[in-house]
Amino acid sequence: MRRNRDTLKEYFKNGSRPTESAFRDLIDSTLNTLDDGFSSSPQIGIGLAPQTEKGVVISTFLKPGDIHPIWEIALNSSNKDLVIRRRDGDTSPEPAITIKYDDDKQIGQHGGDVVVNGLVHSIGRKGAFANGRVPADGKWHDLLDEKQVQHEGCWMFEVAAGCGHHNKGRYALLSALAMHCFGSKRRIRRTRSYYGLFGNRICIRWQKVKGTFSCRLQLKTLFKYDEGVMIEYHISSLWDNPKMWHPFSMVNQHQK
């Protein structure tokens, strides 16, 4: 049986004769790396493993002594997904957050999908597929690196970009939805705002790469801004299966 520290100290205080039961309580009150699914090392840090088929590795309680946790973090043994869910007494409802473990590297190239079972509240949103800064010099500049450009397929991006020259009366914003299918039917739907001259606007285009089925996504300002002014941009990918590869489709099974 697990005991608190004060009880264990009474068992082993000066002049006492600890019993077998006292030693058993002492052992049960300490962590065991095998029985408790707990380990640590400089390589992995703290390691946790589920002890039952429910897959629970961490439970959180509102206060010490509570019987039921209010939140738990668990591993799904069948698909290796990591889930965070709220407990309701003895029952566990659907996960609030699921982080997918994707064995297939052809889908989800940038990591596992995160599934949120509810509304997402945030102050803002910033794309992470690609981001950076290019000169606002009136010339076209690539937004994607060579590896991203050479990745042929069906792509759909959300682009946010802006530039400005403080106290010079020259500012511009751009929001765009850009897509193409293997370099064909290149489409861009854009919304723009600017302050000052018409030429302060930000322009965006697809540029076909000759001899391939891919395109370059490019930005520029219509007019040249002063030296050192940059266009800042960030891009979100809205489609993560560019080759339209489906592991369980009859088409792929037939091709194999």
C-alpha cells in the first residue's frame, strides 16, 4: 500500500523496528521503472509508457485525493495516435485533440495531422508552409524554395503578404488563394489593399517551369519602393495530397 512521507518516517524513526509490511509500503510508495512504465535517460529525457490497454500515460486531477482525473493523455495502441481527452467520471468521451501518427510518408509531408474536436480560438493565424521576405523593388521574386518548386502535383496555397515604408505613405496588403494541377489551369483569387499610389500594390503570379509539371509562385510590388523595404509573406498549404495518392483506393491496388 502506498503511504505518505510522514507515515513512512514513523516506520523507520530512531529506535523502531520496521516490519515486513513497513518495507512493503516503502517499496510500493516509490517509482519502479518496470511496473510504473516510467524511465529516464539523457537520451530520451523522461519516458512514459501506458500500463493498460486504455493507453493512458498521464492523468491530471483538480486537487490531491480526487478519485477521477479531469484530463488524460493517452496513446492509441492500434494506430499510435496521441490523444488528449476530458474525463467524465469513469467514462472517456471522444478526444478533444488527436495528433495523428502517419506511417505513410507520402501523405502529411510536414508531420502528423492534428484533429481538434471543437472550436479553435486564436488571436491570429500564420502559415508555416513557407515564409520569408523579398525586396519590394518592382521585380518578381520566388516564394518557394527549389525543393518545393520541383515537387510536382496538385497544389493549393493561401498566401498573406504585406509591405510598407513607415512615414512615407506607401503600404500594401495581399491575401490570395493560389492553385494549379500539375502546372495546368493555374488560378489565383486575390484581395488587395494599398495606401498611396496605385503602383504600391502587391502582385502575385504563377510562373510555369519549362519541361516540368510544376510552377513557381512569385510576388512583386508594381512600383519600386525605397531601398531596403521588404515584402513579408507567409504561406499555408490547403491541400496535402498533391499526387492524389490514396493507400486504400481500388485504383492504386490495381496499379500495384
